[in-house]
Amino acid sequence: MDIDRREFLRLGATATAATAAAGIAPPLLRAVPEMRPEVPGMEIEEATIAELQAAMAAGRLSAVRLTRTYEHRIEALDRNGPSLNSILQVNPDAGSIARGLDRERRAGQVRGPLHGIPVLLKDNIDTADQMMTTAGSLALVGPAPAQDATVAANLRAAGAIILGKTNMSEWANFRSFHSSSGWSGRGGQCRNPYYLDRNPCGSSSGSGIASSANLTAGSVGTETDGSIVCPASICGIVGIKPTVGLTSRAGVVPISHSQDTIGPHARTVADAATLLGGMASKDPDPRDPATNDNRDKVYSDYTQFLDPTGLSGARIGVARKGVTGYSEETDGVLESAIHSIQNAGATVVDPADIPTIDQINQGAEEITVLVYEFKRDLNAYLASRSGVPIATLAEAIAFNLDHKDSELKWFGQEWFEFAESDPYSEADYNTALAEERRIGGPDGIDAALAKDNLDALIAPTGSPAWPTDLVNGDHFTGASSSPAAIAGYPVINVPAGMAFGLPVGISFMGTAFGEPKLIKLASGFEAATKARVKPKFVPSLPLDGSVRRRDRDGDEDRLSSGPSLALRHI
């Protein structure tokens, strides 16, 4: 059983609408020709954080106008039109925050590269404002938390505008054995922006969708095993799953303090690196012991490691055993990616398998750790909340039974019930934790890197998106996130290609606090491939042969039927 990929999606359409659509004086970005003119914000589609910042510095754009533009896109594309359902609520304070930041800029005070940039947070990240933090569950509907999560506070201090909360797989998808990614009781099911009937994957699904669809400059997700990198892959964006402890988990609804981490979603490696610097805990956070050590390995500026020639001279290993072979389309994208990496000047060692991958994929140690920690970590978090319907995991189980028509209508709560039963002893847990750290880290990723003196390992992140199926749950076939998840090591997903019009990404994996090297390599790969393709919100994957599979020479096939039919309904 693979827990990682089973964190999924759903985004609620409770986004508040703004009033008049605000234009942005050109040039910022070229309008996308296939978009109809009534769709707001065409000028900012695919705009990078650096481009937005430059436009504000030049006086061609304000934080207020940018925020309003994103709000109108949310209204047009998330609540209406293709109805992506990736946003649970828009921050009613976003406009006033933007006005304050514009005043600071006029006074000559610019906090940094995130000043005035709207960012969305996953709904399991606390904000002490007018928004709720519910982890997608009706059981947490109520007053806002008393204190910002540390990552939220760090982003505010950096000048980011918290634009709203994204939909997610309820309880980060650690509720049922048979769930559909991206569904929550509070928000329902969210939709893949490429083909709306396809799944967006991962419990950070709303975050991935919103960034891909240009509903925000960037977004923040969480990962225990796969929930940042899987939606990044399937939604055609960059996702950075940081080393555990690089970003504080304080004020984030938990699964496991051993594996949980908080990281960015963005359309480019540069934007993701910018967000990571704003989120990182450069100093120890008294609310998260994982931030006590290694602060000399944490940076406030990760953009310094960007390098469009970052693959030149690098040594890259291809992890194949246990993380390939489950999808012909995925494997085809991997082969093209390897070719691009070699052409960019890297030495490729193929294969460079993780020696412990068979034991990792069995998952016994990971399940023990997650189940043991979940009950204890969740109960500790719930003790910090007041005015919400539940205070313990046991009460969450009872709440769901009392509200089964809304919470249990599609699938059950088997993980909840299993964790509440306390099936593992403390000795079982301690043994499993030590073993998963060993097989993921020193004897796993580190051993593979050391064997051939590698800078990083690559592997396909996962398969192309499967059809959303609320009746039977996810059609998950395979992925590569577990080794880094159990080791607490970093992973970066970068778009690598398309298969039948669906994105496929590859993951760059490294050792603990290896983000600088991975960002260099990932930015080099991005520059060499330019594989990001903007979504077109097609209602469903055509079954008439109008979209073809990926060419094996590395070129992407195009839709032979022309522009997306979905755009005619916007």
C-alpha cells in the first residue's frame, strides 16, 4: 500500500468575488491568443514573480491591481467557467494588505522579492485572520486559529499577500484507504486544469491547480509523502519538497512530525526558489524542534543558486528499480529527459538504483511511523484550537459518523480508526523510525549518490493524471517520493514533458539540506527543456484520436483539433 500518493484534492468554491476587473498597463506579458477577451488577467498569465516585481518597481503595476486581477481570475475560472474548485476562500483582508504594501513601496520601503506578491496557502496552514483553517474538514469549521503558522508569518513579514486558502484532500488524505485525491468534505472535488475529468493528485492538489492555472503567483503546499511533488507533476508546475526542518511545521495540521514538511508550488524554478526563501526558518522556531539544528544550511535567498547552465559538468544518476516501469508514457518522458540532461552537458549514470528500494516500497516502517505519530501529533495540534467541533482524533471519528452524509458519502475513515486503535507499541515505533531513516537516507539515497559520486538522482515523479473516480478511489500506479519522504530529504519536481496532453514531471533528489544543488540542477533542466505547457481547461480527454501520444524523439504532439473547446464556455 502506498500512502504517499493518496493525498489528494478538492477545492471548494467559496472564493469571494471582487468588483471591477483591473487592467495592467502593457507590456507585462503578451496576452494569450486562444483566451477569449472576457477572461480576466490575460496580461499576467505565466508572469514570473521577478516580472511582476519589476512592473511594480516601474510603476506599471500595484499590489492592489495585481490582487484584484487574481481575484477576478479566481471568480472566472475557479468558481465559474471550467470550475476548477481549487480555492476554498479568498482572504477578505487581501485588498487592505495590498494597499498597505503599496504605501510602503511609495515610501521607499520594499521588503524583498515577495513584496506585494499574492500567495495562496493550503487549508491546513493556520492563519490568524478572517479565514478558517480546516484541513478540508467540516469538523474544523469555526473560529480562526489564535496564531499564524510560522510559514504564514514568515511570508507576511517578507511582504507576501496571503490571497486565500486552497482546497485539499481532507486531512491531507490520511483518512481513508480508498479516497479520491483532491476531495474534501468542506470543498468537494477539485479538477485537473489540463483535462477537467482528470485527477490533480496529492493532498496539496488545490495549491498545484491554482499555480498552474495562473490564479496566483505561487502557492504553498505540505507533504508527508508525495503531496507536493505529485500535484506539481500532474499539474505541470515546479514543486519543492524541502528537507524536514528547513521550514517550520508549527501551526500546520499534522500527520507526522518525522516526515511532514512545507514547500512551494510555482510555475518556474525561480519562483519556487523565491517562495522557499520567504518561507524558510533561518532561526530556530521554539514551536518546532526540527528547526533547532542546521540553521547554517538554511538560506533566506535560494534564487542565488539558480543557473540556466546548472547541468553542465554535473553527474546525474537515474533511479530505475522500483520507481519506473509502471507507465509506458511516464517512461517515455523519462527517456527524453535523460537525453536533454546529456545534451546540457551532464554525465548520466544509468542506472543508479537506490539499493534499499524494495524494502522502502513495501512501506511497513513508514506505515508504523505515520500511524503512531498521527494520533499523538493531531491531538497535540487540536489542543491549540478553540471553538471548533472537535478536540481529539476520537472526536473527529465521531463527528464524521454524525455527519456521514457530508463527510463519509464517498469513502470511509479507515486510517483514522486504525490510528485511534493504537496498534503499535512505542518500541515498535522507535524501531520503525530508525529503520526508515536508515533505508531512506544513509543506506538509500546517500548510498546511491556516493557509489558513483553523483550530484543528484532523477526519477519520474509519477504517471500522467488518471480519471477522477469518487466511487472506486484513485487509480494510482507508481511514484518515486517515498525514499526522500522517509529520510526527510529534499525533492524538486520539474515539468519534463506531455503524454496525451497531460503533464509528466521528473524529480531531482538529493541529501539533507541539498536544496542549493538541486535548485541549480533543476533550473538547468528547466532552461534546457522549457517543458511547461499552460493548461487549456479541456472538459475531458478526447477519445476520438484528436490528441496523440508523445513522440519518442522528444517533441511534444499538439492537439490536432485546434484550441481547447473548454475556452468557448468561459
